[in-house]
Amino acid sequence: MPRKKMANQELLVALLPRKVALKRLQKEGWYHIPVENAPRRWAPEVMAFFQGKVFGDEEAYKIRYFGEVAGIDTVPRKELFRTTKRNAFKAERLYYRIQIKDLRMRYRPIVSYRPRRIVFLPTTLAKFEQAGQINDLFDGSPLEDRLWQTLKQNGILAERQWKTIVDAHNYYLDFAIFCKKGKLAIETDGYTYHYDDRNQIDYDTIRRNEIELDGWRSLHFTSRQVNDGFARYYPHIQRAIEQLGGVEEPENYVRKTDEIRGRYIVDGEEPF
């Protein structure tokens, strides 16, 4: 890939739910995504692949493989897979077939320290090249990036965009920190752009209440607080972590296995 293009290239991390999906990439050079479920940031110029639970203790929750997108076409499912009575209702469903050329393997994989489900994660090739862990890849908010760098520099293993389900409501926490005596949610929601919207205020209040009733302690910081000398506010995070017994080591983390899966289900996907 030309070096001058790398920094701005769009990269999409996508799930490998089964080992056969990796074998297909290696032998046939393509990946598929239902058109209706494709991420908003489209189309990618490079793709990387997050290995799901079925890859076992040594290889699950890692990104090893990536490659340049050679082309994308739209085809019905029946052109990709054999149609049986069980899946006949999906035969005409449209998929993006993404051709991958020059599939490569990173010498050092990008790891997720805690089990989590990454179906799609749009980012850039520049971030991908520098990443050591999954949380380095998120590319939705410069504000969150600044806070993430602060947490990393202080050795705090937070999780970004962590999905939690409360009373059948899906919430994504900007940062989740798992402690020995509880769990801490950190939000950088910058209420300054919300306060003229009563519906948004109502939603934020319900969201915060439900998250806290689910056992999360929460801290909120505005964009001004993060951007203008966050050193004044970082001790609040340290104090909350200390009150919750310190950060829990990732190997001690046990994720609930009965959580509702996301809307995008890959054919033949194994339960999380």
C-alpha cells in the first residue's frame, strides 16, 4: 500500500465468528456482510478481523489478520452459500461480498484483555498500525481519545464503548473500569449540547438511573473539563477506583453469558 495513503485509509474491523470464516479468507479471499447491517462508515479500504470465542483460549479476542480491500460487490446469499430448507428464507437476502487481497498476519496481535464482542469497529489504518489493544482502535471521538490516553498513561485498563444491557435496553459506556468491589462507568457526554433538548435530557436521566441501578458507579466529565487541564479532575477517577477496591485484573473477569446478542448475527455464529 502506498505510504502516502496510509494515514487516511478507512479500516473496518469485523468479526470472525467461526474458524471456517478464516479458512475462507485464506483460501478464497472474501468476507461477507448483510447489506442491511453494514456499518455507517462505508466502504472500507482495508479490513482486519477479530477472532471470536471459538478460536480458543490462546487465540480468541485477538486481531491477527488484515488485508486490503480489492473490491466489493452485492450478491444474494444463494450465490455465497448452499441453500437448504433451513435457510431457504434467506436465499435472496443481499450481502456485500468483500474481496480481500494480500491477507497478512500481524506478528503481535491486537488483543482484548477482557472477553467482549466486536462485530464491527470502524477505524483508520493509522490507528491500527499503532494499536496494542482493542481500545486503541476506537475512532468516534477526539474527546474520548484524550481521556483514553490519560487512563493508559496511568496504567488503568479501561474498556471503551462497553456494551451493557439493563432491562432489555442496550447502552454503550464511553469507558468501563472493572474493580474488585464494583464497576465504574466514565462518560464524556459533554452536556453543553444537550441542555436545550428536553427529550435528550429525559433520555440521559433514565439512562444514568438504569445504569446505576444495575450496579455501576458513574462519573461524568464535560468536554471543557477533559480539554482544559484534566489533571484537576483525574483524581476523581483515582478516588472512585480506590473506593471500589482497585482495578480488577482482566484474568479474573467473568462476563455474563446470558446477555442478549446484537442485531447482526453472522450465519452459523456461535453464542458468546
